[in-house]
Amino acid sequence: MSAQHKFLLDESKLPKAWYNINADLPVPPQPVLHPQTLQPVTPDFLSVLFPMPLIMQEISPERWIEIPEPVREVYKLWRPTPLFRALRLEQALDTPAHIYYKYEGASPVGSHKPNTAVAQAFFNKEAGTKALTTETGAGQWGSALAMACNMFGISLEIFMVKVSYHQKPYRRIIMQNFGAEVHASPTELTHYGRSLLEQDPDNPGSLGIAISEAVEAAATSGGAKKYSLGSVLNHVLLHQTVIGLETLEQMAMAGEYPDIVIGCAGGGSNFAGFAFPFVHQNLTNGTKTRIIAAEPASCPSLTKGKYTFDYGDTAQMAPVVKMHTLGHTFMPPGIHAGGLRYHGMSPQVSALVDHGDVEARAVHQLATFEAGVQFARAEGIIPAPESNHAVRVAIDEALACKRDGTKKVIAFNLSGHGHFDMTSYDAYHQGRLEDYEYPAAMVEEAMTHLPQVPA
């Protein structure tokens, strides 16, 4: 009898609560600091940017936070998402490993991002917010928030990293389809954007710059707009844990438990959403699963960055957090995994890496596209360039099992499909992509601009 390919949960099995890693962190959470005073922020400062329910989730010590029924109802449009056994990939690799992948490309906009976009739009609507601002890199977050804001009747202004704005025109069109206003960042619309364009009219933009513009647009709106973030902060990671919680149930259906759990990591949201429920099992139930965060060698915040306090954005307007950072002045190379081009990393993910609970691995661009093509030819799904980083590490671990003659269970998050990333794949097939190793000297230089946080 052939093995089962997919493991599907009924809508009745949709998680009723999100998992909050704050309850189990092996080290105490570091304070969030005010960007000007460098003192711990107050709810009043944060309330300029976020509605109070999200602020309370950000700092909550509770392990489980209830998912409101209206959010669960929207989730049912695509959740629970399928878990697949990658049998054809296993066969292609001739590995004794069992490979599973959670497919978040099943969402309406093709990635994991709606898990938090819907929640954030709901809580903003409940708080009376009429308009939101945000940033987006590859456009997956912008697409998700545009869809969610449309569902809850909220206006949305998006600052999209300029290099991605031109690389990913179809994602911009998706955002506009849902009624969002999209700008190529840096723009002439903000004080910070204008200052950058005066220095360099061809500035390609970065997530740090786009965040600065979105934060400025919200903070100077006189309360008319709030700001929404697609990764990094705890409330965002919290909402994503529906991914891993479903996967735990599905792995039980498969009669296996992963020895290795893998997710790509840019700001930390899809990685945390998939991995944190397994980290929870390691920390509280004594399981020994290896947890691997896969990042680009060109944006290696976890593997080359310093674990220290830094600004969340380039203009030094966003809160200061302790995280692995390449420095807020980081200007990323134009790699095609636009969703991973952030200078920092989630404070929670950073703390777990620093403590040794999560491994970090940097992989090169060409190797990730090679893995994505190999995966597509075996499994029939073309992954997003970001997701290819997790695919690469999963394949590497499966090949290690082949060399060692060991059978391990490997699970990774396929965080989105690559249907709107064909220019990236075309560049790969035409031999126009190249590897880029971010220089350690540039990290050292960026460290001279860190905020001087009192000890």
C-alpha cells in the first residue's frame, strides 16, 4: 500500500487560541525602548502606532491568547492548510529521510501573511481605526493586508521597497485590486523619503526605509492612521502560530514527529509561526527537535549580525529592540528574496538563537533557486524565492541522511508560492543571478551607528 501524500484537518480543528512564546522564553524578554529617550516605552507611545489590543498582546505573558470568532471565520477561507509528505522529492533525492511540508501558499494571496493581516485588521477595526499604513518588500505582506483591510472596511497606504515595486508588478496590482494605495519607497510623500531622494534620486529602497516612511505617515496623521507591521514584533509572530499548531495535529495524523523543523527567516514571522509550537514542545515536554532558521547569505542578520539593541527602521523613528541586527543603516543587495531583506530579526527569534534553542544557517541565492526548481519538478509547486531557503536546508538535511544512512523526519514551512516571482526564476534560468556574501566589514561599520543604550 502506498504512503499517504497529504494530511488534511477539518475546519472544526482550526486552533481556537494562538501560542505566545513569551510564556516559555528561557531568558526574560528585553524591554522595548523609545527611539529618542532610549527608555522603556509606555503604552501611550505605542498607541500612536498600534491599537491597544495589539499592544497588550505584544507584552502579554499568557501562553494562550484566544482567537476571536470573526478572525476564525475569515481563516476558514483557507485554513487549516494542508500538510504534505514530499514522497516524490524523497524519491528524487533517494533519501531514507521522510520530508513533510506545510503549504501556506494555499491562502487567497498565496502566502502565510494573511494569518496576521486578518487579525490586525480585525483588532484595528474593533478599536475604531479608519486607515492603516504599512511597508512591504516582495509584496506578500502588502497583498495580505490589502485583502484584510478590504474585508474589514479600512483604508490602506503601502510603502513598497522600490526595487521590489519594479521586480514584482503583479503583487502591486493585487494590492490595488483590493483597494490599497501603493507607493515605490523611498517617496516624495514623507520628510524622510524626500531627504533620501535628495542624496540619491536612484535610491533602491529597503525594508528599513519603507518602515520609516510608513511609521512617519502614521505618526504625523494626528491619530487618523495607525501602523501595521508584517513581521518582527511578538503580536505578529503570535498570530502566525496557527501554522505550527495545525502541523502538530497533522504530524500526529501521519504517525510521526519531526526530528528537524525548518523555516526561512527574514523578520521571523513565518519561521516563528511554524517553529514556535515545536519550540514549545522542546522547552516544556522534553522533545529534542532541531529547529533551523534559514536566511540569505546576502542578508545574514542571525549568522553575521550582532545581538544588541538597534532601531527597527532606518530613520530611527520606530522602537528600539534587542535583536540580531546588521545595523539599521543596512542597504541590502538586490537579491530576489525581497521578503528576507530586513536588517534585523524578531527579538523572540533572536533570543532563542542566542540561547541555543534555534540554529541559524545562511544559504546562497543560486543554491536556493536550484532547490526550488528541484522541489517544483518533484512536487509540482513552485515555491516563493523566500521559501526556497527552507527548501534548500530541507534538501541538504535529507541528503545528509542519505550519506549517513539515517532516517530522520524533516518538516519545513513552504511559506508561499512563487507564481508572481517568475522574473526571479527567469533570471535564474538565464544565468543572470549571482551569489553575494555580505561583507563582515560592512557589518562592523554599521555597528558604529547603534543607539547608545545605557547598561
